[in-house]
Amino acid sequence: MDSNKIKTTVLLDRTLKKLAQVHAIQNDMTLGELIEEALRKFLI
């Protein structure tokens, strides 16, 4: 992988994590609870 792809991947990862945290806070959940709910919906 070249370094630009790695930088883009890291930036996307950080952005998604921040968006997930904001979503969790807005819905009065912890990030862990949000991840559990998302996994449950994905697996069922």
C-alpha cells in the first residue's frame, strides 16, 4: 500500500469513530452500546 492510501484509511477510521461517538451521545448511549446494537442488527 502506498502512504496516501494508508493516510486516507486512518482519516476515514477516525472520522467514522467520531461520527459514531456523536451518534451514541445524541441517542444517550455509550459507544460500546452503539457497537453492540449495530452488530446485533447486522448479524440477525
